Amino acid sequence: MFVAQPTTAAGGGATVVTAGGTTNGAGEGAGTNGGAAGSYVIQGGYMLGSGGSSSSSGSAAGNSQNYSHTARASPATVQWLLDNYETAEGVSLPRSTLYCHYLLHCQEQKLEPVNAASFGKLIRSVFMGLRTRRLGTRGNSKYHYYGLRIKAGSSLLRLMEDQQHLAMRQQPFSQKQRYPQKCLHIQGSGHVDISTQVQQYQQFLDASRALPEFPEIDLQGKSLPEGIELEHIKSFQLLYREHCEAILDVMVNLQFTLVETLWKTFWRFSQSQAGDATLAVHDESEKRLPKSCLVLLCKYEPVLRWSRDCDNSLYQGLVEILIPDVLRPIPSALTQAIRNFAKSLESWLTNAMMNIPEEMVRIKVTSANAFAQTLRRYTSLNHLAQAARAVLQNTAQINQMLSDLNRVDFANVQEQASWVCRCEDRVVQRLEQDFKLTLQQQNSLEQWAAWLDGVVSQVLKPYQQSPAFPKAAKLFLLKWSFYSSMVIRDLTLRSAASFGSFHLIRLLYDEYMYYLIEHRVAQAKGETPIAVMGEVSTYTDPEMQIHSYNSELSLPSDGAVLGEESLEPPAKLARTDQRVLFATGSADN
């Protein structure tokens, strides 16, 4: 089981000490507690730092022996460690991987490398408080530095991704079962362990997130089902909480296949329907909450509603753990593993709940489907982001895109799109100018993302705290997509040389705009994005789905919130400020 442990690095950053690293020269203890975060050793034994003091390294002979390896490390090596690695909770790196990176560094810098043992001492001096753990299955375990990871901006991330992808291509990811030693003592030849790679992948996760507190079940004055007491309600809450924590643990360890096992255990799955065998397997759970009571609770509306809310919170937390930043590069093998996991979710869950009342199954599957859909969309968005990043960094492609974009007849595009979008000419012109300027400046992907976020903020600002916010947001998303498709159409008809680049950028921006709108709507409703996406699949009847969709997007008849002809805000803003994009406050662009 994965347990996050805090490191003891002073000040939360990397610290290197030498003998006499503080003014009192009090030895090892003073070195640990007195060194300023971010300090480092240079040859000659002086410690430099923004807030620390310095002194000669000759003040304590004992300490000079302990830190003799730092004297042999060049300033470039120490700085390289600080630039590329950082301490963090709940992560680890193989010891052999760090030494391999170090050898490559020495080769590039034409330095004489120290042996692995001396390098290990250097690592412990640079990053105080690290622990070493042996991770992996019996006979295939390796030592890892626990509490250390590669920095997000380090070039070593790409190196590790390439190495991992090469290793993963030798065998499909879906065939590599991951079971803790205590859960599975005998592994067949078909189940190849990749625990070392899992440990490397964990640095791409946000393992610091904890499961949020679940609310109490609100009975809303409803009488308890016959045979159910308050103690059964409390037992269900406690068991469900433990169940969700177990799911969180295996997900942080990327042991996706164990989720199915946990579901089967909680819902007392038994293919044979042999009651005695079921009780033997689930004896502990049966003592705390008999399955007969569990089945009754699965028909009780307050429990159904509470379970849905807990699942939405759990799944939202898991999304933020697996994909903490949709734009940050993720190894392709990890992306594929997440997508395979998402594809299996519904079948795993329905199979595990085959003997559970339909009411609870429907609630659980709805949330799980929203979770799976979110994982698929976010991994697709991440894949598009990495492909587009290469385009945005290519000067020749950017220049060609600008040249082709300047040939687009935006007046004609606006004329054709206005009947559907009713976009104001001045707003569209400003959008066109800002887009061209941002493209010309060759901004990074993150800067483009900030620009898109600003567009959404300006468009939806008039609807803050308004019941019309979700409608305005969704209509803007539709109009954005329609207008951008008209621009792509013009580029296609002109056989633009950069059509492929524009098509890729358009796909990314549409997907990222969807992501932004999804989060804004969730925030406006006071719900999680998972809960908002789950609303779509709540309606099983197609006619109900169409009615709900039309009702959601229809304009109110009173015109107090949204007019019949356009999406103007309740109080139209003055059109005098030319500096702000969409300053008109119109959401119909």
C-alpha cells in the first residue's frame, strides 16, 4: 500500500552542508537544522545561501570526514542536482536511474565521475532526509530514493519517457498485472511485474492529495427501511469510506486492475451464489454489515444520494491525481494505461454489482461513466497539447500560418457566421487581431492557454452569480466551435499550406475551451466537474435527453436574463473600453 511520508529536508528545499556549514560549526546536527534551504557546496568547503552564513570547512575534523565526498563534487554537479531534482512527498526514484543520469551529466561536462557509493553520499548531502527503500517484487526489487523526483521543467523527464516507452513497447501495458506481494503470492508467467516503472511514473502524479471528508447521510426525515437501524447506516458510511480510501491507494500506485478486485470485495461479489463461500470470503465485512442490510440500504434514497456525492468527490480527486495538469507532458505509456483503465471501468463495475439492486447500480455506473469520459477527454487533450507544442515552437510553421491567416477573408467569414452566431463585428475583429498578435509573438502553449482563459473570463463575466451562467457558457462553446469551423473551411478552400497546423491547433483550442467551460460551469453550480458531466448520462430515455438538452439551451421568454435575439447580459456594459477583449459583455461570440 502506498503511504506518503514527509521528507525532512530543511525548509522544504534541497540543502547541502559541509563541515562547519554554520557559524558555530556545531557538527552534523547544526548542518541539518542550520543550513538555509537552497544552499549548496562549492569547492573549498564554503556554503553559500540567501539566508545562511558561511565558514571554513576545517572547523570540525569529524564532519570533514563525513562530507569528504562533497569536496570532490564539482560546483557544476551540485548545481545540476539542484536544477533537475527536488524533494516531494509520496514519490521515489530508482537509485540506478539517478546514477545513470549522473554518468550522462559527467560525460557531457567532461567530468571524472565518482563511484556509485560516493554519489549516493552526495545525494544524501544535497537532499537531506532522504530514505532508501527496496521496491518491487521478490527477486526483482531495486533500491529507490524515497521522497525525490525529477523537476517538472527538467530535460531528464523526456529522457525517462523515451526509456520507459521503449521498455513498455516490448509488451502491452494491459498484460502487465500489478499486485502487491501481500495480495498475490504466486504470479503466473503471464503476469510480468513493472513495479520499477510504476515508481518512475508516480512523479507525474499529484500523490499529495487526500480523500476529502464525506458528509453525513442526510435522512431528510425519511423512515428507515424495515430491518435497518441507525447502526447499519453508520457501518455503511465507515465501510464506504474505507473502500474509497483503498481505491485511492491503488490508483496512486497505478495498480488499476485492483480496482475491480476492490469493487467485488465491497459489494460481496460471488459468481457461484454459494452463501457459505461468500460469507467465508467476506467474513469481516459481513460481521460489520450483513449483505442483507447492504442490499436494503442500496434501495434507500438518502443512501443512494450520499453514495453518488461521495463517488463524485472520489473520482474528481482521482482525476486531479492522475492528470494534475492537462498541459504538462505525460509519458505515452502512462496515457495509454489510463485510457485502457477508463475503457474497462463500466464492465468491471457492473460485473461486481450483479447482485446489487438496480437503483444503486444506476447511480454508481453514472458516476463511473463520467469519470471514464473525463479521463479519456483529458488524456486526448494532453496528447493534442504535446503535438501542438511542437508546432508553436517551430518558427517556420508559425510564419506560414500567419501568411495563410492573412489571406482569410474574415469579413466574408463573419457575414456567413453572423446568422448563426450573431457575433458583433467589433468583437470578432478584436478576436482576430489578438489571435494574430499572439501567433506572431510565438507564445508558448501555456501563454496560449492563458489567453483562452482570458477570453472565457471576459465573455462570461456579465453572467457571474446569475442563473443564466451555465446556459451562456454552453452557448458560447457552441458559437466558438462554429466560428472556428468557418475559419478552417476558408483555409481548406484556399488549400493553405499550413492547413494541417491550423487543424491541430483548432482541435486543441476547442478541447481546451471545453475543459475551461466545464470547470466554470461546475464552479458556478458549486459542484465538481465530474458531477456536472454525470448529469448528461442521468437521463436514460432518449426523449428525456432531448427535452433536457433543449430546455438547457433554450432562451427564457421573459428576456430578463437572456434576450430572445442575442445573449446580451441583463445590464449591457458600456462599449467604450477598447482595451479589453469582449468588453461589450456579449456572450454570443
